[in-house]
Amino acid sequence: MEDQSQQYLQNFLNSLDEAERQKYHSFSADYFCADEFNANLCAELIRIGQKTATCSLSHWYESGEEVLPTIGHLMVVVDWHKKPVCIIEIDSVSKCRYNEVNAEFAYAEGEGDRSLSWWRKTHWDFFAKECEQLGIKENENMMLVLERFHVVYQ
């Protein structure tokens, strides 16, 4: 974790009483999405409470390249330039096939017009590129990891 994010996290932890602070054991800092425009947009949507969910290919966790998110994990959300924007706490983690994502989850993702059709188009394009880079074939049954979270500090 970069120094700026570490200090931001420490400021949050210092604002808690000892009992509250003890419940947190897992921390990270990162941005959302794979380009500057969307990383900055997502950070702002999270900060204002519009984006309360995200998803990713299950492949990343099954391959061991990423650690599966856990409930209670704190993440410093940063913009593209690694400037802290807010801190989120993960509330739930589940798995779901791409073609089983529902309108309520698409709305919680908070992006675009928040519709399921917008979500499907945008995420299909995103996951298709990821699959191509990974050398796997995208399909409607791709397993995703779905996360729900809330802002705890800004």
C-alpha cells in the first residue's frame, strides 16, 4: 500500500475506539476499472454512495492471482493517480454466473443508466477483453465474484 493510502487508512483507524479498530484485520488500496476515466468515475460514484457493488471474473481468484475478497475487508479507494478518495468495507461476497446477474445488482453497481441491459453490454465488453488476455473464451456462464460494500470514511 502506498504511503498516502496507508496514512489515509491510519487516519480512519485512529478515529475509531479500540473495540471498533480491533474488528479490522484485512486492508488494501486500489482503483476500480482498467482506465483513468472509469477509475476516477467509479471512485466518485463510490464516494457519493451511488456505487455499492462490483464484480470480477472468478478466474482471478481460482488461479491464485488475486485473493478472494472477504467480509469486513477495508479498501482505500483511490483514483487513477493513487490519491485516496474514501474507504469502503465489504459487506458481502458471492458467486454468480454472468447471465444470472439481476437488475437489482446492476443498479447497485451504480454505473451508466443503472439498467441491466447497460450493465450486460458494458460488462460483456470488459470481460471479453479480460478473457482474451487470459486466453480463455468468454461465455454467458462465466462465473463472477460479486461484492457489496459501503463507505466507512471519506
